[in-house]
Amino acid sequence: MAGGRWVVRIGCFAACALLASAWTSAAGRDRTRPVFAGLTAATTCIPGPVGGGVRMSSFGLVWPAAKDNATPSSRIAYDIYLTTTSGAENFSHATYTTRRGVTKFVTPPLPSNGIDTYYFVVRARDAAGNRDRNRRERPGRNLCL
């Protein structure tokens, strides 16, 4: 009887280890980048004339959910890149990273003094760490002027 339990335990252990190994191997083989259209809009509201001192404002960013071959949309995170010069994003270091599954983000307050425009790019990242390579840049727009 003890031997029967021993075989069952080893059988369960072996089966569980085999399943865990197969799952890890499958996740490790995912090299397909998510399909992502990129950022749709980056907006803020700073009423009145912008000149005359430091004013702070957050930007609301929105985008459609990315699709992936192995990671559900609810588990895809997004890396946000911010620059003050169009086309100058540093894609090796994200400025912000969202929680998984969100399709909008509000930046911390950013100063408006002397800065004409902020530019944003958002990239999708799946559970295996694959990132899309879109360069869809959107300037931050002030909707209240």
C-alpha cells in the first residue's frame, strides 16, 4: 500500500514537472511581436494663455488593445516614450510602463514653460517580453485653447 502511494506521488510529480516544463518551453519559444496600431491620442487641457510662468498639466493617452499570438490582450503591458523633440524617442528606455491590460494612461504633471510640444509613442509588450516596433508618434494637444 505504501508502494502504491509512492508510485502515485512520483507519477503526479513527474506529470506536473513535465507539464511545467512544456509550459515554460512554449513560453520561451514565443518570439512573435504583438500586433499594435499605436497611440491614438495624447491630450491635455490648459485653459487660457500658456505663457507667463510654469504651468503643470497631465496628458491623457489612449490606444486600442494590442493582439498577440500567445498573450491575451488583458495581459499585454504598454511602454510609453516621451520626448520634447519629434522623432527623438529613446526606445531602449521607456519613460512610463502601464499595468497589463490597460488602454489608457495619464502622465504625471509635466511643465509647459518653454516647451512647445511633448511627443509620445506607445509600444505593446507581451508576456514573453516581445515588443512591437511601431513608431506612431502623437504630439500632446491642448484641447482647451
